[in-house]
Amino acid sequence: MASNTKLKNLRKLLKKQSERNKCRFTRARVYDIDYKDIATLQKMVSQQGKMYGRKRTGTRSNFQRKLKVAIKRARFMALLPYVGR
């Protein structure tokens, strides 16, 4: 009996961890990253204006490429700064 409850708790823990490790765009079921969504883009950019890497944000590679394009467009349209404050 005790091993069954331990196994169930372990499964719950692993499920929570795998949910946390997924890409934020995959979790939210976002397919296109919009350059006008400044709140999301600012979470992916440091104070110096550098884009965070995939290991830090947990973003999948195809979303990271879309994110790069969106950040560049937002900078060109003066919605995001090129350099930090």
C-alpha cells in the first residue's frame, strides 16, 4: 500500500516538473509571436537589451527563431529599445 502512494506522489511531482520545463508558448498554445505584444517580448530581453537564450527561458527552437524576428521588428518600430536604460 505504501509503495502505491509513493508511486502516485512521484508521478504527480514528475508531471509538475515536466509542465514547468515546457516552452511558455507551447503551454499557452500560441502559434505566432506578435511584435506588438511588448509584455511578452520584455520578459525575453535582459536589462541591457540582450535576448535571453533558450536554456534560460526554456523556449523551443522554432519559437526562439520567431521570437528573434519579433524582437527585431519591435526594435525597428521603436517599441523596444536596442540598448538598455
